Amino acid sequence: MVIRAKTQAEINSEAVGELDATATADIRLVEDFFDALVASGVLTMDDLPAKAQARLARRKTVRGRIK
């Protein structure tokens, strides 16, 4: 059995795959963190730029459809 070192392209591909695999969970973490800050009165939705407000509202709507 021959063992060879991975090429940089293979290492990069694996790393991108790992980032993609965790991206959804990381986004949810940020949303939950923001919700906690809003609930505690530290931030309001108005503290975010309009585009960020719209994106968060859209994601909440979509997540709300999941049962």
C-alpha cells in the first residue's frame, strides 16, 4: 500500500467542504444569539441595516414553516 501526501488542492477542497457543512449551523447560531440580545433589550431590529433586517425576517418566516 502506497501512502501519498495530499495535494494543496485536496486539502483546500476538504477545508471548503468542512466550512460548507457547518455554515448552516453557524448561521442559526448567529440568529439565535441576535434573538437573545433582542429579547434581553441589548439590541433592537432597528440596530441592524435594512438589508440585514429583511434577511433575518425572511429566514424567520421560512423557518416558521418547518414543523
